Amino acid sequence: MLSRLSFRSSRLALAVVGAAVLAASGAATASAAAAPDAGARAGAGQQDGQQDGWGQACGTDDLDFTISTETQAGGYYLVTAKAKPGITCYLEGTIPSASFGSAADTHASPAEQAVTDTVELSGSTAAYAGISPKSANSNGGREFGRLILAVAGDETHPVGFQLPETVEVDRPITTNWHADPADAVPFAA
């Protein structure tokens, strides 16, 4: 009798575990099918049978960057990113990886609290991010003459820019990538 009960208990436990595994894999499949994430878009680019509007995520090497100096919000650098000729890619609405030096306190922190819309880059379409070298209301900081920039997640291929003049850096911040340059003004919180 004891062995029959233990056999039934084992079968019941296996059935519960199996149902949980099936439920978990079904939920994961439904989530992935309903809303593909950035990893799904970071695939091998536009291929036959791929959904319209889906392609590769932009890497730093896929883009041409320009920087201009702006005066709003106490002064900041407006970064403009455009896809290189022949490339169509998607730039997630998160922050660029930006720093003025290699020390942790020279890396730009997010100026925004949420992810913004993804920007499709191709041809003359551009994405914009604003980088403020100083978010602290102080007279301190260190001076730097270069800005190092990469697409977040592709930090192994950064680009460097010589700034027009040295700038005092103290707790730098950056906006997310935006389709409109007016949305890329980095206001300190």
C-alpha cells in the first residue's frame, strides 16, 4: 500500500511540475510573439519573410555622428546620429553611452526616467541626444577636451570627439535618443 501511494504521489508531483513548465513556456512564447523585444530586432537585418518595420538594431559602426554646442539648459552638446549610406537600423530610445574620460564620475547618467520611442534611421532621418557635462550646481569639476560616445550595448566600438574647448565636467547627464532635437534638451532634475 505504501509503494502504491508513493507512486501516485510521484505521478502527481510530476504532473504538477510538467503543467508548470508548459504554462511557463506557453507564457514566454505568447509574450515573445505579442511584443518582440530589442533582441528580436537585433537579428541579421532585413531578410525575406521578416515583418515590415523590423530590422537590425543600430551599432556604433552603423552611424555617423555630429556634435553641436547648444546654449539651452545651461549649455549642452547635441549629438546627431544618422545611418551610414545603405543602412537601415533602429536606435532604441535609451541613453547613449557617453563619457568625457575613463573615470566612472565622467560617464553620463540618464536625464530621463523612462525609455522613449525607437527611432528608425535610414537616409536623412536622424536621432538626437543631449549631453550636459555638468548637472551639479557647483563650481567644481574636472576639465576635459574630448567626448567619447557609443550606442549603449556597443561600447567596444566608441567614437571620440575633440570638443571646441575644454569643458568642466561634474556629474554629466544625457537624454535618450529622440526623433526631435527639441526633446533632447538635458534638464537636470
